[in-house]
Amino acid sequence: MKPLFAVQAVDQTFYEQRLRDWLPDKIIDIHTHLWRNPAGARAAAQPSRSVTWPARVAAQNPLEDLVATYELLFPGKQVTPLMFASAQHQNLRRANAYVARSASRRHFPALIYSHPRWSANQLLEEIEQGGFLGAKSYLSLAEDYLPAGEIRIYDFFPPHQLAALNRRGLILMLHIPRAARLRDPVNLAQLLEIEERYPRLQVIVAHVGRAYCRPDIGAAFQRLAGTKRLLFDISANTNAEVFRELLRAVGPRRVLFGSDLPITRMRMRRICEGGLYVNLVPRGLYGNLAGDKNMRALSGAAAQGLTFFLYEELDAFRRAAKAERLTQGDIQAVFHDNAAALLASAAKQPPQQLRMVYPAARRIKPRDLKLPPGYQLRTYRADDAEAYIRLMRRAGFRAWNKDTLQELLRRILPGGIFFIVHQPSGALVATASALH
């Protein structure tokens, strides 16, 4: 059977001499895309708000191709992917269903590809039905009227969705927007705000915040060094200097290996010129590159010496790890243990509130409610917010906050929040809600 793609002598030498012994035997790849185009269907056009060169690598990446890629690129290693769909897909329901089936089939973890228009309830229902551990989305799904340069994180991951994911302690795979990438002041402000407002949300900043060249960092790590929970994956990044600054800022226990397959199957080497990254590729291998500022063709010996994008990423991190004196235990953490702990945490779902469903066609018979002396039944008032949040936290829902309450208020029936109040003290002691 013909292999999915050719592994050449230059690749085998690169892997054997630089990577095989340095990598742990078991690896978790925290960032992989999975999608399949139905027979006869064309791949959807790449979103206009993103670069187009990744579409040159693979028209699809079904489960069989992903597994075959690991066998070809990581001989002697066992790799477990965290999978999610691709931004190329406009039919998210079909794309997510395929990822869910594939994850179940191979017992691989997966994230849902979410849409910002979904309600919090729909997001959590889709996650639960598909067995997902969190969500991934993309700036291309923000409202069409927004110019690409003005899109914010909250435009494709709105606060009501972040609050829902936070309540469950789920994973957020975050590809930050905006031309200034990691150094962008809006991105930085929202990253810090997300860490503060959503303490149970497990955020992975993909691609080291798209800091592919040193100028993309600016003073970002000076601000991010004070964070406690933000995680960063190194997927599709080949800049050893960026990796070194990342390690100095947050340490190896908050860094995760990710591949961004299938695009890192590309045969290439990346350089930076004037703050712009350029992928150097063999002439003719990826079609006509005219007009693509991020691609440049090489010929002759220079082209023949190119290996896989993924190997370049791994080698850049190897050099950074050596320069920062990471231990073998640190390498084990980055390539396996950090991700294993993250996935295990996301898989542990907290106790859920009791929900009782009443048939819409059945009328509710009014009845007198007798309470013990000193207690009163009443509905929610605007000045109950802080006391309500405290009550829910005392009941064990520690992630409850103002965002949680606002999401509940959006879904509640008119007059549908009830309290039992201790009249002498005015304290809220019990609650129930009626939702749409």
C-alpha cells in the first residue's frame, strides 16, 4: 500500500540524529485537526480572514490519515491526539459529528468546534452529546460585518460561552486574532481578563499566541509572566527564541506540545524577514505561490535539504530547551504529563444541578405552600445578585459568578427564580428556578 506521503532520507536522518532519543516514548499532541470530505464534495474555501497557504497541504485529514501520519513521522513513539475539526468546514454539525465518532472509535480526546452564535445551553448540550472535553473556535466565525483587524477574542468566544465552559472546568483552545498577534494590547487585556474572570476555564493559547517571529512578542511576556493558569501550545511555531522567552515567562509546566497536523506535514523551513514569517518550500510542490507573502520557493540543493514543518518545530523547541537547561523531566512534562493532567481534569465533570422537566401540555395546579415559622417564599429582585451568588457557592457551585447569573437571567421564565428567605436575618437559604 502506498504511504500517505514520502519520508525521505533527509527526514530519517533529521529524526534519528536530533529527535528520536530526545522525545519521550509516549507523546500527547494537544492540537490536531480532523476532517473528512464526503465523496464527490469539494473542500470548503479557506476563510477569507486567514492565510491560505495551509490549504495547500491536505484536502482532508480523516482519522486514518492522522494515525498514518504519526506512524510515519514518529517511528518508535506512541502518540495520542487531542482532535477537533477544521476552520475549512462551514457545516459544523457534520464536522463535529465526524470528530466525535472518530474519538469514540479510537478512545482519543476531542474538542467541539463551536460557533459564537450558540447559546451557553446549546454549547454545553453539544459538548455533552459528543463527549467533548471543551471547545475550539476561530476568528472566521465572528460576525461578517467586523473587519478582520478589529475582531476580538470575545467576538468568536463570547462571555456567555466562556462562563459555561468555566462552570464545567473545560478546555478552551484559543487561536488569538489581530495583526499584532501576542503583543496586541487588546489580546493581552482579554487574556488577563479571562484568567481573572474564569478561574476554572483551562485556556490553551495556541501557537504561543501566533508569535512566529520575535517582534510578535513585544512586551507580552512581561505582562503574562504574572498569570497562573494560562497554558501555551507550541504548534506550528518554529522560533527557538520565542520558545525561550515563553519558558522564562511561564516555565515548562505550562507549555504543551501540539502539532497542528496536517499542515505541519508541509516540507519547509521558516524564516523571519522584517517581522514577517516566510515558509521556504520546494519549488512546484505546493503550486503557484505568486501573491502569497508567507510562501517562497527554493530550488536545487536548498530545496532538497528541506524536511517536515513538524520536525522544524520540534528541533526549535529542542534547541530552546537545551539553552534554558530543561531537564528530562521537563521534556516529559511538555510532551506528555502536562497534557495528561489537563485532559484528566477536563474529563472530571463536577456535580450538576438537579433539573426536573415538566410536560408543557400539563397544567400546574396551584397549591398552598406551608413554610416553617420565620421563613418566606419570594421571587428574585435585582438587589439579590450578590447574596444569590454566595448561596450557590455555599451549595458547592464554586465557579458561580456574575457571568453565571447573567446567563441564567437570559434563560429564566418571567418571575422564575424563587427563594426561601429567613425573615429575621433576610438571608437566602434555598432556591429553585424555572427555565425555558
